Amino acid sequence: MLSPVEVYAMCSEQGISADFFHIPAHATTYGVLASLAQDSKPFDFITVTGALRDAGKLESVGGAPFITEIATFLPTAANVQYYLDILREKHLMRQIIRVGTHFAARAYTDTETAENLAHEAHSALTGLLVKKSKRQTVKETIIEIVKELGSGEADGEIVKTGVVGIDGVLDLYRGDLLIVSAPTSCGKSALANQILITAAVENGSRVAFYPLEMRQKQTLKRAIAVRSGNNPKYVRTLLNNAKHPEAQSYANAAAESLMAACADLIKAPIHMRDDLYSLESIIADIRAEHGVRPFDFICIDYLQLIRCQGRFERRQLQIAEITQRLKMTANEMNCVVIVPSQQSRDGSTREAQDAEMDASSLIKIHADTESEDVKPGRIEIWKQREGARHVDLKLKFNGLLTRFELEA
């Protein structure tokens, strides 16, 4: 009330709401003050008491003397950030107590497995660390759209991958679930890996990678090849067999390129876990890490290897449950979740028809029908939220470097 515009802007930015307050009268009053601020109305004594009276809440908070006490309790608003820190700290403490009490009571009932209960408790506690983003009003969103139209800027919700040949053709929005479907050995994991690594190194995007099929070392070898343009195994062979000065010079140049790529990857904001296999443990880890620093991209490789709690009559129902929960995770974390999905060679989706329906965007890598071996052929944007569908990406697969490159 001493500095309404500035203080409410800070509260709004930090996600402060009425339920942060322990004393009901304070929660009620803050809710009314927030409504006044959103309507650009003044915060003087008469306006506040009038708004509380109109809402039928003035007497329940302590009447006009209570509002007078609030208005005169502090002489300055200079220490508002200090008070907001206290408010958030106490609110989090009460949430921890509430979650702990809830799961302690359930543990005493002895009607469910300890593992399931531990997963739920872990998820609930790590969920407290996820910073709730401020939701825009309809007015604010429309104003943002108009500003983007006037300035010619791209939609601020679109996340760039940094991969030449994808950006500008496929628009990925925060909250999207991107499915990359392909037959085995056709590059679905390679494309997902390439998107994450390029976004992290080129754009500084924070990414999380959960490889369920390969170990971390194998995954990072691919990442090094994608960045350096040199396969680590090939470079090692060059260094071991370079006998002549020219060959040694070539081998040293390749090694320098590989080391530079390693340095880039070490500095990039990449989080990777190859020891988590259930959806519950992966989401709990995402929430814990997201609370430290928000993610831009998350990849779980691949869909058919993910397991989740619960009993399902058919695997298809479990797949549907997984994709729906991943879609909700993308929305909750305000990031793009990428999930490769296995197909049979004829292009039908293995156990995952519902996955394609749940996907916000879908890339299909078709098998090369002219080859006897199974290898990637045409790459098609099958589905996207905005933009053209059934558009071919002008990319070809480099098997030695396990990356997709722009066609000449």
C-alpha cells in the first residue's frame, strides 16, 4: 500500500499469491489488493476498505482498524524484497510439513507398496521446487501478439533448436511434446541427440537427456562426433597409424577439432542420467533439476523402453498414459519434451498409435525403400501445431558421424 505499483510488480513476477499467507486475514486482503492492482485502481485506505466491504469480507479480516494498522505498520517499502524472501521461505516450510504429514499418514496404513509411496513422496517434494510461472491474462497475451506483429519479431514461445534445416520449417513451442518416430537403425535417437546437443552448445539452452538404450559414455561419443565432425574411434585410429608427417598433421588436426568439441560440451548446460528407467523417477529428477535452473529441452530415449507404475490391460494403454503424462510435464516445465518412438519398417507405429495423437509435433523418418539394409530415407514433418504438415526436411544421414546434415 506504500508503493503499490512497484511492490505488486515484484509480487507478480515472483509468483506470490494469496495462499502464500498463513494468516487468513492477510490472505484475504492480499487477494483484494491484487484485484485492485490488476484493474489499475488506487490502494488508498478508502478504496481498500470499500473493496473488502463490497466483497463481504471487511468484518472477517478485522474491519477498518485492521486496514489502518496495515497501512501504518511500516514506514517504508524499501525492504520489500527481504519480506518477500521470508514469505516464500515460510510458505515452502508449511508445504514441506503438509507433504510430510500426508505421506507419513499413508505409510502407517500399510495398504500400498513402499516403492510406490516413495516415488510419490519424492515427486511431491521435488514438485515444490518447481517455480510456478506467472500466467498472463488474456489482455496481456493479446498485447504481446500485437507487439510481435508490429515489430516483425518471431513468436516468443518458439524455441530454436539450432539445427540447420529444422529451424524455420518446424516451429517448436514451449509445452510441446515432439515425437520422432522411425524404424530401428533409422536415426531417431541420433536426431533427438543432435537437437539437444546443438541447442545446448549453439543457443545455450539447458537440456536434459535420459538415454534408456545406451550408456552415458556411448551417448556422449555421439555428441562429440556431431559437434566435431570427427568420429572418436576414427580419430584414435588415425593417431595410432599416422606414420608420415602429412598423415600425422591430418590426425592432429582431427584430434584438435575433437578436443574443441569436448570443451564445448563440458561448458554446455547439459544434464544427463542413464540410471533412471521408470517414468516416475525420471519426472522426479526433472522437477528437482528444473527447480535449480529451468530446462528448455528434455529428451527421453526412447518411448517403448519407458515403464510406469500401474496395471494396464494392454501395452498400448500404458504407452498412452506415458505420452499424456509427458505432455503434462512439458506444460508444467514450460519446455519441449522430445521422445523418439519405434516403428516397424513399413511405417506403422509399434504399440504407439496414441502417442502420435498426443504429440504436439511429429517427425517421421522413413526407411530407405531402395536399400536392402534398414537405413534412413525421407524425413517428414508429419504434424506440427502451426505451419505446414507433410513437409520433407532437406536432411540426409551421415552414419559415420551419426548426425543429419543439410542436403547439398
